[in-house]
Amino acid sequence: MKIILLGAPGSGKGTMAQRLTNDLQVPQISTGDIFRKNLKEETPLGLQVKDIMARGELVPDEITIEIVKNRLREDDCKNGYILDGFPRSLIQAEALDTFELIDCAVNLDVDEEAIVKRLSGRRFCPDCNGTFHVSSLENETLCPSCGGKLIIRADDSEETVRERLRVYYKTTFPLIEYYQKQGKLLTVDGNGGIEEVYARILSVLKK
Ligand code: AP5
Ligand code: MG
């Protein structure tokens, strides 16, 4: 299955994509993770996107589209994938339609209050891309999956979260209507616990 996960920052796209990846045995393609990896390795792309990401703005469409286009050509994407964080603008969605036929776009609908709570307690593992919340960690600095050192994402500061939400409503929110018009939109209530939300996703996908 070729699935897009839509949703505001902190809505749980990464968390749900990791579960779907395991259960459906298809890769998770997270543009945010790709950019963060480049940032960590200080590649030319990483240096180019560093300030943009720190400000909570979007990386230019041309760059992002090219990266995804190349990634989806790789062998492991033949049987499907989970797109996490792409597309994020109408230009990206229209571009994707020219080179891929996706099955559905799952929109995680979460209250803003819950989003702020989730992002302010998020911990990220740069080694395995694992995403956690302090409320479920015994040790706030140790990755429970791979033993790596957990960090607070640079763009999870209060000011940057505010900007990411602003960018989301202006540029990404219109994609809900875009996929609704294509008859591909599946809306899921993303409020509630992780297992509860994941069960809802599996249930809409089965239909
Ligand atoms: P990206 O990394 O994609 O960030 P985002 O969209 O802002 O989304 P997040 O990763 O913050 O949230 P999420 O929905 O994955 O939630 P998560 O599962 O972590 O993008 C970062 C930046 O890269 C962008 O700002 C931009 O600059 C650039 N970029 C990326 N893609 C781009 C594109 N296509 N075009 C241009 N620029 C692009 O969950 C959040 C927290 O909540 C975690 O702590 C988790 O444990 C917890 N949690 C999750 N679900 C639940 C639940 N049900 N109950 C309780 N807690 C939960
Ligand atoms: Mg994410």
C-alpha cells in the first residue's frame, strides 16, 4: 500500500508510521528524518536546510520533491511505503501525482492543546529515528530501542512550534481538501493514546 500520513506537527505521523512500517513491511519515508540525517552529517543539503528547519519554515519544494522522487525509485518502495511529512504543499502534492499513484491519505486530526503537550515532552533518537514522550520513558536520555542518546529536537522550542503550526495551517492544511476531492482521504481522530489511535488507523485502512 502507498499511504500518505497527513497531520499537524506533533499529530503523531512519525509514531504511527513506525508502527505501520513494522506491520505492513513497507518503508517509512520521512522527509523530516532525511533532512535531520543530512544535518547531523553536515552534508551540503544539511547545511542548506539547517536554518530553514530551525525557523520552522518549509524547505523549498524543488529540493524536497527531487529527494522524494529519487527515494521512491529505490527497490524497497516497490510494494508500497508510508509517506510521513510529504507532501506538505499543493505544489508537492501535484508533483507527487505526476510520478506516483498513491492509495490513500490518512489525516490525523488532533486538538491543538494535545499537540503542544506532545511536542513539549518529545524526545528523539538521532541514531534510530525513534520518537518518544518523556511520560513513557524511564530514562529521559537513553533510547529504549537502540540505547542511543535521546535529544530534544531543535525545532521543538515554543517559538518554533508556533511557527510550524502557522506554516501547517497556511500551506499544508489545504491538502485535506485536495485528497478529499480525489476520494482518497481517510480521517482519523488522532486524540487519545498511541495504541488507541493506531487501532483506528488499522480499522480505516482495512475498509
Ligand atoms: P517533520 O520532522 O516532518 O516534523 P512535523 O511535520 O512538524 O511533524 P513532527 O515530526 O513534529 O510530528 P509527528 O506528527 O511526526 O509526531 P510524532 O510522532 O513525533 O519536519 C521537520 C521540518 O523539516 C519541517 O518543519 C520542515 O522545515 C522540514 N520538512 C520536512 N518535510 C518537509 C516537506 N515535505 N517540505 C518542506 N519541508 C519539510 O509525535 C509527537 C510526540 O507525541 C512524540 O513525543 C510522541 O511520543 C507523542 N505521541 C504521538 N502519538 C501520541 C498519542 N496518540 N498519544 C500520546 N502521545 C503521542
Ligand atoms: Mg515526525
